[in-house]
Amino acid sequence: MGVIWRECVVPTRKQNPAVAVTLVRKIESSRQMVFAAWTQPALLVRWFAPGENVVTDVEADIREGGRYRVEALDSDNRPYSISGTYLELVDGERIVLSWNYDGPVAALRTKATLVTADLREISPMLTELTLTHEKNPSREAAGLNRANWKSCLAKLEAASQSIRDKPALDETPKDFFSEGHRKIQDHFGTRRLADRLGSLSVHDELKAADAAFIARQNMFFIASNDPYGQPNCSYKGGARGFVTVVDEQTLAFPDYNGNGMHLTTGNISETSKVGLLFIDFERQARLRVLGRAEVSTADSLIERYPGAQMIVRVHVESVFSNCPRYVHKMQLVEESAFIPGEASNSPTPDWKRLLAVADALPESDADAAGTDTDGEKAMNRDS
């Protein structure tokens, strides 16, 4: 559906122009579905950030006078937040809220502005949304907000349409359990429990809560298989939010300079099947993603990751959470100093200074060649 927008200038008491931006969009969802997308945190995560920005957390007290706060990362992985108060809530019809931006864009760091969303039913599954963002202190701020809202509203329809009936109770996705799984389930009498948990938690696309969980992480484990059937598990780390949720079916992450073996990317190039395990040790929670992956040195996302050699895209087949009871509670002390960034070159790891590898280093690492001999120390394994 098309978007219509207009700007109007309203003088303030000080005769400084306050600019209001209005966008009108027809959405192929019911009014209640669109209203839910505005008021349910799990759905807000899916659309409440423009472009490649990612929502990382939503807190909302859904009542008139209640507060909300949305935390996000922009396309350069810089954090920002939107917060305010629900001023008016009419179920299925209207949302009015104050709007405070706190982040790196100076033009948007202003006094509180006002956002109003009016919903009009055109037909049972077609809603006209009129969004007005008032009290912008300048045309620059209005223009930025207009562009951001236009991008967000393009995602809103999909978010509202994601409200679907859940699978029938005990209906596990087809082929999720193998014959081997079933034999062990039957031995311990857990087949019914497995089916129940499968119907409740296993899905074939990334939900809003999944995307928010992934956006908060700075590491994960990935399993792959070589052509001979030998599994391999690798740790992947980066800055918080380094895994990009491209859409409901796709994840992407950078492949940085490593030990040169390329075990994971080599396996992907031949067998493609992968399993990702995200663990949040601070919250004691985890998430599994199963799918097929592909590797490219020319992916459009590579510019987003300074120092990346390749981009790995994972096409999601199954997503599910696990019982968190054996996840140890840990606290992050600091992120690795070796994560590549734009500000400075990543330091050279000690193992590349070992005499044993000096003559085997690639040309790009030739300057790192050294004469060290303590391999255990270089790998942080010395006692």
C-alpha cells in the first residue's frame, strides 16, 4: 500500500516554527492487529526501528499515564533509546504518546514531541493508519522523523500480520524429531512432553522476541558438518549486536580473521547445514537456530563490519528456546580487545608471534612473525 505524507508549520509561542509530519498508510490487517503491533512489546521489536536499525529491548506499561522505553542499535551499532508516556489509548482506534529521543543524532535530541496514531477500518482486514508526529522543533528534525517513520511503517504491516493462530496442541513441526529421538523419548516416557514443548516453542521463523534476544548478544556457538559427517563446533564473538537479523527467515554475521583453518566456513561451503546456540549468561537464557548457511566475500552487508573477510547468511529452518536451569549465571567483564573496529587496527594475537608458525603466516600477517616459543601462554592456557 502507498504512503502519503505532508508537513505543516504551526507557530509556537516564541514564533519558532514547530513542524508536524503526517503519514497515511493502508495496512492489510485488522484494526485490532495494528493496535496490537503498537502496544505489544514482542511486536514492537519487529518494526519499531527504521532501516537496518535493531530494537534490543522494550519496556512498556500499556495504560494511560504508563511509561514506555525502547532501546535500539543503529546501523553503526550505536545505541539509542526512545521513551515517553502513553497519553491516550483507545482500544483498536487511537494511540497518543510523548516521544523523547536519546542518541547520537543531535537534531533529534530535543524536548518531548508528540506522536498520534489513528486507526480507521476500511474493511475487516484493511486499516487506514494516520500517523502524526508533532512539535518537531525544526524542518531537519521533521525530515529525519518522517524518513524514519516511513521506514518503520513499511515493517508494520508484516508485524501486524504475524499475529496468527498457534499450531494445534502437541503438533510438533514436521520431521523435527527423528526415529532416534523417538526411541529415547519412548524409553524415558517423554514423547508427549517433547511434542507439547515442540508445539509451544519450535517455529520456522524468527519472532520479535527472538530478534530482540539475538540483538543483545555478543557471542554464540555454531555447529557444522564436514563432507565426511564429522561435526565441528566453533565459538563466534563480536561487539554486542554483531549478528544481524535481516528478516524473519535470515540471520547474517561477519567472519573475521582467525587461525586460517576456515573450518566452519569450509564446512558451510560443502554441506550448508548449521546449528547456532545463543546463550545470555547474565539473564541465564538461550536460543537455538537451525538452518542452512551460505558464505560470500561480496555480500552487501560486509561494509557494515570493519575487518570482516566474509559474511555468513543463515536461512532459518527452526528456532526454539531451551530450559535455562543449567545455564550458569555470569557477568561480562569486558568485550575482547581483538574485535575489529573503525577507530583502530585490531591488535595481533600472541600465537601469531610463535616461531613455530612464523614461516607459514600469510602475507597479510607477515609483520607479526616472531620468535616466541611458549604455545600454552600464547593460547592463554598456561597455569
